[in-house]
Amino acid sequence: MPLVAALLLHVSLAAADAGTPLLPRAVLLGNAEFAAPQLSPDGLKVAFLKPDEKNVVQLFVRTVGGADDLALTAEPTRGLRSFRWTEDSSALLYPQDLDGDERFHVFVVDLATRAARDLTPWPKSKNELLETSPKTPDTVLLTSNRRDARAFDVLRVNWKSGAATIDTQNPGDVTQWLVDVDLKVRGARATLASGGTELRVRDTVKSPWRPFITASLEENLKPFGFTLDGRALLLSSTISSDTDRVIEKALATGTERLLATNAKSDVVDVLWNRASSSLRAVAFEVEGRRAWTSLEWVFGAEAEALKAVSPLDFDVVSTDRADARWVVAFSGDTQPTTYVLWERKTKQATPLGAALPKLDPATLATMTPVTIPTRDGLVLRAFLTTPRGLTPTKLPLVVLVHGGPWWRDRLGFHANAQWLANRGAAVLQVNFRGSTGAGKRLVNAGNRQWGLAMQDDLTDAVAWAVGQGLADPARVAIMGQSYGGYAALMGLAKTPEQFRCGVDLVGPANLFTLLTAIPPWWKAQEAAFFRRVGNPNDPKDKALLKEASPVFIADRITAPLLIGQGQNDPRVLPAESEQIVAAMRAANRQVTYVLYADEGHGLARPENRMDFAGRVEAFFARCLGTRAEPLPAGGRQPGSSATVVP
């Protein structure tokens, strides 16, 4: 960019942003100050996550209506992300891994003593919480691959004594277990050799398993749970429709009862009523907003009452056993999540906490749903966030690509979109083919299209933004994590004329090495990956995978590239980043590679998130002319494990 043009750009952005403060990275992208509140089963306490004085997320508990916050954990560096109450309300269960290796252990911490114990002390195992029941309050069902790294058995564990036994052994292809109200394993979701899905059921734990529903790879099939009497299964399926049909299907006869469906949206959320073992409500996406379909007559009345509390989208995130108290979350595109305690009898809402209370909604940018046509006739749903105070014309643009790729972007508060918009860039998030949420046709249109039609969708989205006059074609960047990072690499290599620069966080570069190095616990899903992406062991797919691997066309990349990688990532190994870095340097291209020694597939520690975000800001300021908060002295966030690899 000529010097005069760069100076004019700087003056233009500065003038337009005069009324919008530069929001600190630590506020926008830091740890939530209050998150994931859960009521104890007896309804007397609420547990939640919040940072301690060292900014490490810990598990806290307080009395409902009180201010007696008590820290139950003291993790030294890596914060917690989830937890669950024991059924007697005396302790909490939580998973924790080591520096992002995803080999989670399940711990229990007692409220009275605050002593934590590892219930799964088996080296190199990966363990997850499955289910608890008030009928057997001392028991918890866990899944564990301690017997076989490739398969998760169900373990029955007495959390008080620590005694553990195998309840149900995995035959090798089961990826999800289903439990009835008596804490009996009676359902299983398996991935077949074809890549398809089979739901299996058994009448009792001593009965043989039998196929219940079999679906091809192209269908969505998701079980939610058994009915209270154990005679039917509640699930969503696209068999005979494009979008999800939520049904109740009798185990003995196969008779189906349709509960809910939406012609334009898959299920985006469900509310499960544990007391009645039923679905309380199902959420679909309508014009970008979450719309609840009530399956209990009383829920409709509750929803109307909650709308009087706030017009924002809401979710019921926790209930007590008596179903008298709910924890409800409200959020919107310019409103980070806030939580209230909802007393159902009195219809009173009492604030519990806010995720990011230091953010003023008046300083945040609006996210707008848009539709984008593709070259082959698809219409994609996307979301555009434009900076406050700037005319949405000829702006620098960041295409922010979601991971998965079998995932989706939604309307709502998105920290990265707000961060980039606050710095002066328009942000475009596209639900390209392969994305979920809008029906199976869109998902399956992405089969064997990594780097091909899936990438063309992003190219077409940029052309749309330029054609609308929103984006300056000379100042477009692409950025993402995981699949989004891959798309950034592929975009820079496939359409180098389109992007001024790119950012890749834990994105694969070589589909051959990615698909032959998947974690052992994904082995059951290997056939589905090979069908959706390509089979590295099949000579017929060699040309496809080579064409879709950025590492083989790295010499086409002409724009600067910033790469972030976790040393302990079990999904996308550091070798993926190392390959593209080596290929670019061999071609004398501009690439900066930052390795984080204590991270996995993403950046969990706030010090590392702030470090990489600071580098991204400085990078975009140079190539797009956007604003940037100054980097810390020395160019590195204190406490970060970042190493710039030469």
C-alpha cells in the first residue's frame, strides 16, 4: 500500500472511531467472570465457574440468595470448563486434562472438606461423565478408554469409595451410550463401517442388543434419551426429511410420534426434563434467532413470562430436582450472557451474575443475518458484524471461518467478531456447505469438498461483500481455528489474489497426515471421516486429498501468514503447522509461527489467548490498517508459554 494511501486510511479510521472506545483484549477475550451456574438438586446452592485471584477458572459454590462464594478447587494453571452435582448435593464432579492433551480424568470434590479425588487414576486414559440418578445417589456412570484406547466402555463408579467396575463393554464401534431413569445402559449409537449410524437398544441389561434404527452417512440421527417408562426413545432424525424431525419412537413396534419439526432449521437446542424423562421444548433457528417450540403446555406460559424479564434469546441451563427453581441465561449479539434465578411459583427473576460485566452493550457492534448466493445456486446463511461509528462501505474485511467443519455460526454474542469489529474491520461469518443447522442437503453438499466447493463458498462470500460495497477488495483477510485455520491456509493458497493476509490457529495443512494421525479414541468414526473427506489409504483418493492439502501448493501463497499451534494438540498435531511453515519458508514466503507449550486444540489459558490475540491485532494493523491495542513490553504476554519458532 502506498504511504499516502496508508496515512489517509489511518486518519479515516481514527476519525470514524472517535466515539467508540478501544475495548481491552482482556475484557473482550478474557475469562468469563461468572459462567455455567448449576443448581444443586436440593435447590439450596448454586455452583459456578469464575477466575480466582490468579485468573485461573475455579469451581465455586454459594448459597442461593447469599453472597458466601466459596472456592472448591485450586487448579494451578489450567482452568475448569464443566462440572456436575452429585445427586445428594454434597459434592461436585468435574473433568480436567493436562495442558490440552484431552486425556480427561474425572474428579470429585466434597463441599464440606474441599478435598478433591481423582476417580479415574489410570495413566493415558480419557474419561467422561455420563449420567447420575437420584435412585442411586452414590453412583456415577462414566465412560473410559482405559481398557482400549480406541473405545469407551461404561464404568459404574461409587464416587464415595472410588470403587469402579465395567458396566458395559464397548464392542468397538459405539460412540454414544444411552441410560434410562434407573441408570441402566439400554441404548447405544454406533458408527458403521460404511460411515453410517446405527442406534441399538436392549430391553434389559441382560437382553441382547438389537438394531433399532440404521441410517446412512447422509442422515442426521441424534438420540436424546428414553421415556420415563423405558418403552420409547426420543430422538431427532432427517430420515424422510431434509431438516430434523423430533420424534418419539416405540421400542417394541417402531411406531413414531412426531413432536416437532421446522422446514428451514435443524434442532439447535433441546430442554430435557429429568423428572419426567421427556423433552420440555425444542429450539429451532428462525431469522437467526432461537425460537422455542414447547412440548409441555406449562413451558409456553413460562416462556412468555421470561420474555417479560428480557427480550433476548434465553436458555434454561439448570433446574433443581423439584423443578421449582431454574437458572436462565439471556444473551444477544450485543449482550454477553447474563444469568438469573427464576422462581417459578412467584415468577420472580433474581440476577445471579454476568459473563462479561465490564462490557457496555452500547460499545458493541450489531450482528446482522445475511444470505449469500454461491456460483452453483446454493443460498448460504451468514452473519455480518460491522464496526460502530463506521459507514459500512469499503471496510477492511475479516472472513472468520468456523471450525468443525460440521458446525455452524449463529446470531448472538461472538467475542472474536466483536473484537475484530471494534478494531475497525467488518467481520463475515459464513455457514458454507458442510455446515450443520440448515438441513442435510447443505451438510452433504460438503462431502469430499474440503478445499474445493467448500472453499469456493468462502470465495463467493468475499465477492458478495465486495460487490455489495461493504468490503475494500484490497483489504480482505481470512482467519479461523481448526477447520477454519485450514480454510485460511487454503484460501491464501487457492485464491492468493483475494486475501491481503491470513491467520491460522491449529489448522491442518496436509490431509494425508491429518487423517492418518487421528486420536485413537476417534477410531470408531474413522470411516465417516474417510467418506466425508477422503480416504488416505485408497489410491483413488490420492489426487483429491493432494488437491485439497494446502501444503502442496504453499508456494502459491503470497500474503503474510500468522500461525498459532498447541504443542499438545491430539487432533491437529504440531506436524501440521510445521509442514506448512517449512514449505512456505522453502518458497521464501512470509510466515510467523507461534507455538504454545501448554496448550492443545485451541488456547485455553487466558495468558495464551491474550498473547495470540495481541499478535493478531498487530498483524492486522500492518496488513489491513485496523486499530490495535499496544502489545505488552517485549511483545509477549506475561505468563504465556508462546515461542516464536524461527
